[in-house]
Amino acid sequence: MTEIKEIGRKLFVRPIVSVLMALNVHPNVITISSLGLAIVAFFFYRSGVFWAGAIFLFWCGIFDTFDGEIARRKNMISRLGSFLDSTIDRINEFIVYFGIYFYYHDKGGTIQFWILVAIFGSMMVSYTRARAEGLGISPQVGIFERFTRIVLLVTGSIFGPRFMPYIIVILACGTILTMLRRIFFVRKFSLKD
């Protein structure tokens, strides 16, 4: 995954970031703009137009890369910016899942349950990392970090509403496993103290 991210940064992110820097766009403006993209994605998912939701979700994820890259290049990294970035990321993810939930809410089956588990797991993957880092531990274990979750959601969206339930189950199970791996990692690390 790290290699894919780096290729994407070189070919796609850095050229666009250079343009945004030339236009003097503040990183926090980009962070807040990603919220608008997530809201648009919500309405497409809610309406069952998953392919359009995928486009806005993709750009929402990319904007998250732009703001960090600009902040690093301009030496504008701040506590407020980091806090805003991670908070908006969680809100964006919840909004997208909420749109998917609304689409399936009257379709029957167990998909609503799996969406709720995926939401819980996604939030806990992020929370366990943030909490551990607050303790001075970096628990970067498990593959269901935000990048992986977005890739899976975009992939499921491209294949449409019939395919998405499979992706949701994978996300639910994967995020819970990643959360547990991080908990055990922190426990193991703490036992060394």
C-alpha cells in the first residue's frame, strides 16, 4: 500500500499541489472543502447513484492528501490544522457511510447491521491510533487504515449497489480486526515498560 501511495503522490498529488500552492490556497480551506465533497457524495449514495458517489468520495480522499502536502511544503503544520484534518476525516467518513445506510435502510437483509459495524470499526481504527500516539506509541499495524477503506468503498461503488454489501462486510470485519491488532500491539508494547 505504501508503494501505491507514493506512486500516486508523484504522478498525481504533487503536480496538483504545486498549482494549489501557486494559487496560495490555505491547507485548512482544502480540509473544509473536503466536507462539501463528502456531503455531495452522501446525496448520491442515498439516491443509489453509487458511481457518482465514488467520484466525490475519491476527490474527498484526495483533498485529504492535498492539505497535508501543502502544509508540509509551506511549513504550515500546526496543532489546529492536524486536529481539524483528523476531525473532518472522521466526519467525512461517517457522512459517506450514512448515505450508504440510507440507501439500504428499507431494502431488508442484514446490510444495515454490517454498515453500523463498518462505521464503528472505522472510527475505532482511527481512535486506537490517535489514543496510542497520545501515549507515545505508534500502532501502525493492520491494513484497514483510511486509504484502504476509501479504495474499497470506491471499488464497491463502481460495481454498484448489488456489489457494495460484500465490500461493507469486508470493511466491517477488516476494521474490527485492525482495531483488535492495534489494541494488542499497545498492550504488548505497554508490558515492556
